[in-house]
Amino acid sequence: MPWAIYVLGFAIFAQGTSEFMLAGLLPAMADELGVSVPTAGLLISAYALGMVAGAPVLAMATLRLARRTALLAFLAVFALAHVAGALTPSYEVLFATRLVGAFASAGFFGVAVVAAVDLVPADARGRAVSIVIGGITVSTVLGVPGGTFLGQYLGWRAAFWTVAVLSTVALVGVGTALAGARRASVGNVPGVREELRSLASPGLWIAYGTSALSFSSMMATFSYLGAMLTDTTRLPEGWVPGVLALFGVGSLIGIVIGGRVADAYPFRTLTIGMTGVVLASAGIALGASNAVAVIVLVPLLGGFGLATNPAVSVRVYATLGEVRTLAGATVTSMFNVGNTIAPWLGGLVIGAGFGYRFAAWVGAGMALAALGTVALGAWVAPRSPGRVAAVAVTPEVCVRQ
């Protein structure tokens, strides 16, 4: 496997750390910036909103641009956004830097996957993409608790500085690793009209609905988990990074298991995963004051939630034909539509005085809605057995629907 694949995965790790680290930093950030914790939680929504807009827009804008150039530009903007975020005393400016950084991250993610596919033979593409995307999972295992640890002992700004440094290292690595990579041919790239036409499938939008609700149902709870652990569960602050690390370990196990079974059983994987999220979220809501219950349920929440991720990709790509750049990039947007809504809804119930445990009830409700879209997708999907439909994660790897 070319080392450039691992460099791209490292860059995704740095960006994933930024996306998720705020879950353990919200109380300190709210206190210093002079806002409520639910208002600080909107910084998570801001990042998701930037990802929503950035993925499809930049996927189309960079169709005919050299991938190395695009990746370096995205990383530079991302690093600078975090330098600005670390320096500003203003909540409003910090909110803007989250939008800009996420926009650049969305563009990087889309181009990095295409670059990974182009760097390896056809029979290694699935593995290459799994390594690149695996940076997100590693960020939940190492980056999130690490960011929380830095925030507790050096201040939340130290976490932003760390992401900026990691992104700069990734920029140098990407620039070096891809220096000799050939530029992919763009002569047969579909036009904007063909890309827009690929969005017409009703089954695709049902799959998008599952995308929006599945991962975000878990994030509704995770976004306020750090605050709940200290406020409601009454755990010492020093325990929070460890509990968040358990969430990451569960997520890693979930995405490994989900990746192994999703190709053959996408609907079953989604159904089991979302049912698990409903039960784990409800258990956290009911047992939020019991430390043992929460510590047991948090890794289960991550495991069931991340197990659905590969299955969502299978369902989306199973509806696509040869024109799939825009439709594929929109998956990232749909994930983050849900990630925008989830912290907002959680913040609403917390701000209304219901307490942090009620964010988990929001997650359970979103997971129930996701189960509805899964059932609808199973009803709409073609029933012909053995039909080769499309791709899980990459268009070149055929899977059975």
C-alpha cells in the first residue's frame, strides 16, 4: 500500500479530531467565551454546517483541478482556521472559523478518497479507502480524549493549536507523498448537468435520509456527553477523557464489524445498528446518574452507531450509475445535516431546563426515525436476488445488494 494512503488517513485523523473534540471542551469554552453550554454546542453544528455545504460544492469545483493542489489548499485553509480559532476571544469569530475549517475539510475528504482510489490497483481500492476513512475512527479513539485532556490541563485553546500543528504536518506529508503522483485524466469527467441528473433517484434520497439520521442519532448524545458526565453522572473531570476513549474503542469495533457484514446485509446491519442506538441512548438517558451504567453503555452507543456507517455507503452507492461524483459527495453533506440538527435539538431540550440526560432521548428519537427510513428503503429497493447493484464506498468494488 503506498505510504501516501496512510498520509491521507493521518490528515483525515487531524480533521476528525477537530470535528469531535468539542464534546469534551464545551463547559470550559462556554465559561471563557461567556455563553451557555448549549450555545457553545452550536459550534459543533457550525462545523457540520460547513461540511454540508463544502462536500458537494468543492467536489464539483475541483473536478478538473490537480488533486495534490486541491488537497494542499484545503489543508492550508483548515490549519489557518484553527490558528484563528485558537487566538480569538470572540464566540462569533470562533463560530466563523468552524464554518471555514469544516468547508475546507469537506473538500479535502471528497478529493482524498478519489486520490486514494487513483493511487492503487483496482483490487486494492476498497482497502485504500478504508484506511483513509479510518482516520475518522482513530480520531474518536485517540484524538477526542487527547483533545479533552489538553483542554483540561492546558486550556481548550491548546487543543485548537494541536489540530493546527497536526494539519501542518499533514500538509507537508501530502505535498511530499503526492509529489510524483500522476494527475488523473479529466477528459471524460461528466458535466454539471449529468451530475445533477444523478440525484433524481427516489431510492437515493431515502438512503440520504438514513445517512442524515443514523450517525447523528448517536451524535445527539455524544455532543453533550462530556458535560453530562461531570454535571449529571458526577464523575471527576479526570475520568472524562477515559470515558470518551471507551466511546472511540466501541466505534472502532463497530466500524470493523459493520464493514465486514454491510456489503452482504446492508438492511439488516442498519436495523440492528439503529435498534442498538435506540436502546443505548434510552439507557443513558434513564441511567445518567449511575456511573457504572453510563460507562457500560457509552462504548455500546459508539459501536452500534458506527456499525451502520459502511451500510449507509452501500445503500447510497447501490442506487448510483456511472455519474456519481456529486451524488457520492452529498453523502458527507447528509451525514452532517443530521450532525447540525442533533446538537441543536439537544441544546434546545437542555436550554429548556430538562437536563443533559434529555439529549440522549433526542438521539433515541432520531434513531427511531432512521429505522423508519431503513424500512422504507427496504420496501422500495429492487427485490431481485443476486443482483449486482453497485459499490460500497468506492464505485469500482461490486457488492451484492
